[in-house]
Amino acid sequence: MAKVAFLGLGVMGFPMAGHLAAAGHEVTVYNRSPAKAGAWVERHGGRAAPTPREAAMGAEFVMACVGNDDDLRSVCLGEDGAFAGMGAGTIFVDHTTVSARVTRELAEIAADAGIGYVDGPVSGGQAGAENGQLSVMCGGSPADFDRARPVIEAYAKICRLMGPVGAGQTTKMCNQIAIAGLVQALSESLRFAEASGLEIEKVVEVISQGAAGSWQMANRHKTMAAGEFEHGFAVDWMRKDLGICLDASDDLGVSLPVTALVDQFYKEVQGMGGGRWDTSSLIARLRR
């Protein structure tokens, strides 16, 4: 068992840190809103710290799951940042979906202080976090990954090293690119079924057993049919992720035409007031 700090107790981080405590690790948490940290301690034990630095002091591993590049920098750097409280030989694991650019930037700063760095963005949504069934795609040195993996496995269904620092974030971009296209295709399929007078449940029962089947179809078709979009990853966050994908594609000289188009469709959903709806809300713009 290890001494672990967890920074960021949102819909993903709160249950992820809970799994660490349930696995027997000694967990200290930090959240920008102290009330959320207090609620976590009340439920899971451990302790809360007022700053990332104080949370990280004495920890062997520091995990973070925050919002974006700027949020990650804020919890890592400065007098109250986690790096200021971490000693040589400790490991920082970032579960935030951020750019590979900021990942490499922070990894270099960590290395200068003798701190190991693993970028480990996750997929599986809130349900995956709550059930400890996340897919964790990691970048870092094999030595750092091997040390961190037993801790990460408290909330992972699969945890794999994809390459050096930044490879985890790049793999997460692949994940988001695939999801964007899948959800748009599913939205069009269900809308076409509706307009044709077919029963969506019967359609999905049949086509899900063939080549069209997907996690999105199995887990989102009912709520999409009902127009309920409060069950997963928010449109605002998806647009942040797709922006990262599109920026990286420019750097690589890779064309992502479907991703770019779906990003604009999500912009339309935001314009409909759906920024906090889940990503399956793409179907809503087809019903206008």
C-alpha cells in the first residue's frame, strides 16, 4: 500500500480517489472547492489538504484529474503546486485529458526535480470511474509506469503503457476522434429510424448484433431516443478535447475531416444551450 495524493474531485476524480482508499492506500485529497474535499473525507476517510503542495508532501504518488492545460499547470507549478511538495523519486500521474505539449513541458520540469511523470488519461466516463472500470492509456518510462501501475489499477479495467511521455495523451486523442464519429453516425441512424416510423428499440436490437454494434449504441440509444442527455461526458469538455485533436493534427499534417465537422456540430449544440449535455446530444440538432 502507498501514500497517495489525489488532486481534483470532479465527477471522475471523486470516485477514482475513493477506489484508492478502498484498496487500502493512504489517501490525501485536494480540490479547488474545499467543501468537495470535505465531503470526500467524510465518505472515504483519509484527509484533505488546503493546497496541492500540502497534499503532495510525503506522498509516493500524486494523481491529478482536473479540467484542462491551465488547470493542470496551476496544480503542478508555483509555491503551492504539487511539484513543490514532492520529493525526488516520487511519481506524478496525470489523468487529465490535456495536450501532449503541456504534458511534455511539465514532464521536463518534473524530471529536473527528480520526479517521475506518467500521463494517463482515461476513458470510460463517470460510470467507468464509479465502477473502477476505466481504460487508462499511459505515457512515460517503463520504470515509472511499472511503479505506478499497481496504484492505477485500483480504478482500471485496462492499463497500458503506450510509449514515452505524451503517448498516453496522443492515444486519448485517437479515442476521442473515434467517439466523435461514432456518436454522429449513431445519431443519424436513430433519427433516420424515427423519421421512418420504426421502433428504435427493435432497430437497435437487430443492428447491434451485427457490424453496427458499439458501446455507444448499447449504452446510449435509450436516452438518445428519450431526449435525455444528463448521463455522461459534457459537450463543453468534448469540444475542448476535439480542439486538442485538431491542433495536433495540424502539427502532424494529418487530415481529420469528420472530426472537424462533428466539432462544429457540437458547437451548434452549445448554441442550443446544451454545453453541459452529454456527447450523445448530437441527435438533438437533427430533431430541430
